[in-house]
Amino acid sequence: MTTPVLEARDLARTYGRGATRFDALKGVSLQVHQGESLAIVGKSGSGKSTLMHLLALLDKPSAGQVLLDGADAATLSPRQVNRTRNSTFGFVFQQFFLTPKTSVLDNVVLPLKIAGVSGAERKRRGMAALDSLGLADKAKNDANDLSGGQKQRVVIARALVGEPSVIFADEPTGNLDTNTGQVVEDMLFGLQRERGITLVVVTHDEELAGRCDRSVNVRDGLIVGGSDGMPTAGAAVDQQATHGRHSA
Ligand SMILES: Nc1ncnc2c1ncn2[C@@H]1O[C@H](COP(=O)(O)OP(=O)(O)OP(=O)(O)O)[C@@H](O)[C@H]1O
Ligand SMILES: [Mg+2]
């Protein structure tokens, strides 16, 4: 077995302290392999986003480890963590708003700007990403002027522009109508298929989860009945991991 791109080992995350202390994750272990699509499903408040933020190195665990290509993320310098987030990962999060009063293109190339890519190269790559999402004609528009679905596609363009090897998506179709949601889904799975990108998707949408190669169920801060072969004690029979079709 190859080394997983990402691995969670007994991850715990506690928010707050005293009376407001809350154990959002209580010991989660999980492997994500290169090129696969993994759905993280579960009820609201179960800990899905918390888990994804830890895997994406946007947050630090209270206990346990995140391994990146086999290396403990806690041993990486802040600079290495930033570089990984900026160049290896792409994010499709609804709370990662676009910057208003800024053009669509400038929003898309922001990660490249942070990475120090030259202006001409930023423009070339930004336009290519927008073009692949059918939004080249909107490049000069203010990001605020777009429809919800178009904004979501801009967020995807921004996630792609750095040519990430892992895309994290948190409810990528949550606020979209069925048709636009379908377009966004097709795009994400197309990237997985064509560029071998690894997809980690948090979703309530069973249809979307079913399209992923694998899914894990989070319940009350624990993975219950995951297909990683380590079901937690108390895992219910109705919480079996599902196997979607493989897109390779
Ligand atoms: N910063 C925080 N401080 C305190 N509690 C928090 C914080 N962030 C999350 N929580 C709590 O941790 C639990 C897990 O939150 P999380 O955002 O991971 O849930 P989720 O599964 O993504 O839910 P949803 O489907 O509604 O997005 C929730 O009970 C939430 O209230
Ligand atoms: Mg969430």
C-alpha cells in the first residue's frame, strides 16, 4: 500500500474551556489516498468541518496527528505549512468569500499572488482557469456582480489556479440550484479523473456522497463504520460506509 497523501491519527479537537468546553472530535483515524474522492458525511454539528479543517492544516488538533505524505504536520515549520496550503491544497469553502470591489480575475489569482508568481503568469493561469469554468467573459466584472452559481465556480477556479493535488470542498453544492450544483460536481469529479486530483468533500447531499469512491460517516465527533476498516465501538449497522462508483 502506498503512503496516504493524508492521514488522521486519533485526532481530537476541543473548543472552548470550562462550561463552554466542547469535544467536537473525539479520536478520528482516517487515510486519504492519492487520486481518490472521499466524502465526509454526517449530521449538522457532528464534526465534519472540524475534521476537514484539521486535514487541510487550517486548524491544529487538541490531540492526535495529521500526516502529510507520511510526515507529521506538527513537525512542519509555519512556512512549510503555508506553502502546502497555498500550493498543494485547493479550497472550495462557502465561507471563503470572494473579495468584493475586486475583479473576478484578481480574486482567482490571489493564491498565485501570495505565492509570488509574476503578473503576466498570473493572468495567463487565471484566465485559463476561468476559461475552463466557462467564465472567461466575466474576468473583468466585479466579483459581487455574479450569480451564486457563478461565484461558486469562481471559488473553484481560485482553488484550481495553483494546480493543487488535493481539493477540500465543504458543501460545494450547498447553496446551489440542482443544475448549477450538477455542473460544479461534474467539474470536481472531472478534475479528479483527468488530473488525478484527490478530493475530500464534506456534504449532506447523498447523491454527491454516492459519486465519491468512498465515504465516512461522522457522528458526535467520531467516525462510525468507515470503510477504513476501523469502525468505532458502537457503530450502527445503518452507518456502513458506502462505495460509490470509481471514476478512474
Ligand atoms: N469555534 C468553535 N467554538 C466552539 N464550538 C465550536 C466551534 N466550531 C465548531 N464548534 C462546535 O463543534 C461541533 C462540530 O462543528 P462542525 O462545524 O465541525 O460541524 P459540522 O459537522 O461541519 O456541521 P454542519 O453540517 O452544520 O456544517 C458543533 O457542535 C459546533 O457547535
Ligand atoms: Mg460544516
